[in-house]
Amino acid sequence: MKDKFLALLFYILPHHAISYLMYMLSRIRLRPVKNLIIRTYTRLHPVNMKEAVEEDMFAYESLNAFFTRALKPECRPFDEDKSHWISPVDGAVSQARKIKDGRIFQAKGHDYSLLELVGGDTDMAKTFANGSFATLYLSPRDYHRIHMPASGRLKHMQYIPGRLFSVATFVVNHIPRLFARNERVVCHFDTDQGPMAMILVGAINVSAMETVWHGPITSEAKRIKRFDYSDRNIELERGAEMGRFNLGSTVIVLATEAMQIADSIRTGAEVRLGQTLAIPADNTLSANERDSTTVH
């Protein structure tokens, strides 16, 4: 009951005002102030700085720069089979399973419409109607750059305005249709294994989302905005950075029936950038193969 009560409080919180405050706070560069902010943050959310390219947390010019820090490449080995999709982030599996009857499972007692998630794009909803999804939650201590699960060509992107409910587990368990109600960015790619969608879901305190081809995507728009890239030849390699969260949130990956979610991607499991996320549906992946990786 306590978790449900706390989750329901998010209905009355001023999501965007709080997030704007965090946006400003995370960009303070005055050294004594930003160092205090970073020190306080790391005490609340311990971070393994040995994995960072810059190990000195106080060398970062702001909390946001610290939060979007780069990792040493050798810290995240990639699955060496190029036909396998890799996890685009560090985090935890919220849910991962088949899409059923155009509905995506959120948590016990809750699901939501695939069509609503992708902003009413009927063609896109039909593409993934018989496919699978993986919802990956990034906690405040996680690495917050987002990478490509597979090499792909960008077809289009949609910015969809919405609420900024927290995506913490206790909130996801109690707020219906949360991921289809929150602000989000839907990116549609063509890959060698078929269509792929990556959906960056905003949340309270997530001050901005951005992609490498567009830059920051703010929450100022009140309507869905569609960006067509079909004539721009934007191609990103497997494992390349495609975007980042300025503070944390959730990524949802959609695949068609040509791909299946790997057995290791199960609810509650921790995931790391580069590990196997999905495999071709006609392949059988043994435990030894699943654990096979190589440094990228």
C-alpha cells in the first residue's frame, strides 16, 4: 500500500517544473557548487568511476557532464556475432516478451497499446504487431549513453509530448499505460535483421533527451513532431552511440518476428551494454554462445 500511495502522488506533482529545475541544477558550472552537487549525487547513487574515461568525478564541468560520462571501451565487451542485437544500455530488464494482440506488457495488471506508444503511426504499429519488445530501465547510477543494438539506417523519428511520471519500478507497477503516457522519442531503423524501433522514454528529472543526428530534444512542443530522414542516408554502426539521457530513464526496443529476445533478458535481470539482447528467430543460442563476447 505504501508503494501504491507514493506512486499515486506522481499524479499531482508538477512534472515539467521539477524537471526544469533539475535541468538548471545539472548545468551549474561554478566549481564549488557543482562539486558539492556531484559529491552529494554520488553518495546517494554510488558510481564505479574506474570504468569512466575520466575517473576524477570533479573534473567534469557539471553534473550533466558527469552523468553523461564516457566509458572505457574495454569495460563493455560486445557479443561478437553481428547477427545478434546487443543491449543498447546498462540497466535492468523491466519486461521483455512477445507483443500480443497489439498490446505491450508493462507490469502485473497493466499493459498498453503499441499504437499509442508509437504516437498513432499505424504503419509502424503493424510492422511490430507480431514482434517482441524489451523494456530496459536505467537507474541513476548507470551509464546513460544509448548505443545501437544493430547497424541500421534511420527512417524517421517522432517526438511525442506527454507526462513525466517516474519510471522507478514501484511507479511502473501502479500507473496504468505509463510508457505510452510519458514524453518519448521514437526512432525507426532498418537493419539487416529487419525493422527496429528504439523508444527513449522521458521521466521526472530527465532534463532532456538527445540523439546524435538531432541534438537535444526538448519538451517545449505540445504536439507530435515527425522528422523524416528517408532521404538523408543516416546510418549508424552496431554499438555506435545513438543518443543519451541527461539524467535517467527507460529505453524500449521493438523487433519484428524475425528476431527473438535472448533467454538471459528476463524481468529483473541486470544488463550491460554489449551483451546479447536478441537473436534471429531461426537460431538456437546455447549458454556458451550467449556468454561469448569480444572487446569492441
